[in-house]
Amino acid sequence: MNYYQYCKEIYAQKGIDTEEAIARLQSIPVSVHCWQGDDVIGFDGTDSLDGGIQTTGNYPGKARNAEELFCDIARAFSIMPGKKRINVHACYAFLGDDKGKIDRDAYEFRHFLPWVELAKQIGAEGIDFNPTFFAHPKMKDGLSLSSPDEETRKFWIAHGKACLKIAAEFGKAMNSPSLVNIWIPDGYKDIPADRLSPRLRLKASLDEMLEGYDREWVIPAVESKVFGIGLESYTVGNNEFYQNYASQKGICCLLDTGHYHPTEVVSDKISSLLAFHQKVALHVSRPVRWDSDHVVILDDELREIAKEIVRNRTEDRVIIGLDYFDASINRLAAWVTGVRSMQKALLYALLQPHDELMRLQDENDFTKIMYLNEQSKVLPWGGVWEEYLSRQGMSDDWYGDIQTFEKDVIANRK
Ligand code: RNT
Ligand code: ZN
């Protein structure tokens, strides 16, 4: 008997069908963020990041231009298992001759056509999109959609509108609706003198931006945050603001796992949103003491998030995207580790006896729940993971690919 057959048998004895788990895992898309490859810089002119977010580390080999980023994405995708989407930020526009002539308020789909080509080439099943409200001279005093300056506010509304149009075209081109995530860094370092007005301006800006978006091909989402670096005292788009906004407008909330107080967990929030919304989106990240955007690894919270996604069979209602940027290690390895960790967590969750566990909860038998949960941890699910990979012509031995990449690519990027 081969190892997988043995593992399959062990799970079968516990009433768990590993074949069903593999099939479900294969159907769950993970949206892969393009910005891990170049430390969130993009192609449209900036050479440094701002907006309360930061990459740290100076590992060699970061993609310095579009050609390098595309090459790295294609390579990374070749060692990422499962169904994937590609998540693009507006600052990754191919401006060509328009460079210096047009600004973010006038970006068009044609500036993003190479992304469609790339997505098709690497087998991504869809493209998600993000307006870029940071690292740009039109941010006034660090503010965008909440700015008291009308010209600034209008500029960023126009940027958002342009992005919603571009996303509709991505949706059509890929025959898969595009998630458009709206995150703005707007906030204050010190105690504000007025907390309400900026929020009312943000609300008005979003209303204007979302007028007439394409409901067939675009899924708008709003992402809250607790604070950003240099903006510690006040965030205009906090959790309460966006949850109320999303409810009222019938759009999606996006929960970033790093955007809450350190003891708050996103795994506990997903079901609360599913009780009121058709869909909820995630930015899966790994906060270490704060919103540090470490690479996603298979930790307890990731497993708990995965359980929330699959145990009530809501995987078609939870949109999974990754969001981290570590510049201290090989960026390709960072990408691949995050995607594989997410899928490992999902597989782990798919191999739990959820029906039994839920019944035990209703019977108030938390002793047996604990017993089964602890038992699950040492079941041979690694054999199921290997089988999942081998059916896609992959294995868990991918470090050699990273070494080759170091030798062939990174060594030449000095
Ligand atoms: C920042 C947010 C946001 C960004 C990306 C680049 O705190 O998490 O999602 O990381 O849009
Ligand atoms: Zn995020």
C-alpha cells in the first residue's frame, strides 16, 4: 500500500473522505498579491512606500521593473499549487507613452492589458484589483478620500471610479468577477480635533465613487484598519465605519488579519459577517505584535480561519486573498510559502470531522471536542497534502527551485 492509500484508510476509519477533501481544496481559489515581488513599489513612478505601511529588509533580487516582476510572478506561480487568481494594484499600470502625461485619475484598461496576458499565461482564473491611494504626490497631508481639500478628494474619487471601470474589463476578459478592494491610509498621528467630519467626507466620497459600478463584473470591498505607522491616533476607515458602510450599501467587507487589536482574531469575525452578507473578503497576512505583514505560515489562527471557511461549506462566500510583504527573505520563497500555507490550512480544515464536532457542541460535550481536536493534529494529513501536490505534478521539495532562482536570477540583479 502506498503512503497516501494508508493515510486515506486512516481517515476513512474516522469517517473522513480524503478524496472529497482534495476535490474541495482544488476548487478554492487563492488570490495572490502581485506586490510581494517588488516591495509594493509598482510601475507608475514612485520609488518609496508610504501611507502607514512599510516593507522592511533588503534581501537582494527584488523586481526592479515590470519585466522582472512578470518573470518572478510566472516562476512563483509554477510552484504554487491549486487554483489561483492574481491581485493587482493600480500603481502597476503600464503607462508607456502616457507616462508623465496622465495621472491615476485617468488610468484605463489599456494600461493593464499585459496583466490579462500574464494572468492567462500563468493559468490564473481571475484578476482582482485595487485602487492605489498611497505613495503618490496627490495624497495631501497623508489624506485621500477624506481630505478637506476638495480638489484632492475629487482626484481620488476619480481614481476609484477609473479603477472600478478597469476592474469590470478585467472581469469580462477573464470571465470572472473582479474584487475591487478599497483601502485608504487616511488618519492622524495625534489626537484629532474632529473625528466626524473626515468620516462624513469618506462616506460621501465612497458614495460618489461607487455610483454606477458594474454589478455583474465587479465586487467592491472596503478594508478597515486599526492604525498605520505615523498615524497611530486615528484611522478614518476603521472597522465600525466600514462594517456599517458595507451593510448599508450592500457591498463586501474585507478583513485583513493584521488590522485589528493584537488579541482580536479574524477567525471569529467571518461568521458574524456571513450572518449578514452574501460574501466576505479576506487579506490573509501574519501580524507579529502589530500589522507587520509577515509571510503567512501554518499557525493556529490560519487553521482556525480555514475551519471557518469550510466547516459550514461557505468556501464560495469567502474570498481569500493574501496580503504581506517581507523584504528580508527571498521574495519568491515568501510568495510560495504563503500560498502553500493557506492551502495547507484549508486541507487541514477539510479533514476535520465537522459534523460530529458540531453535534458535540450542541450536546455541550466539549471534552470530546477537545479530545478529537487534539487527535486530529497528529493524523497523517501530510500524506494527503503530498497526494494533492503530486496530482498537480508538484511536491513539497521546492527549495531547489529557489536555489536555482537565486543563482540564475538574483545573482544578476545587483
Ligand atoms: C494596508 C492594507 C492594504 C495594503 C495593500 C497593498 O495596511 O493591508 O491592503 O497592504 O493594498
Ligand atoms: Zn490588506
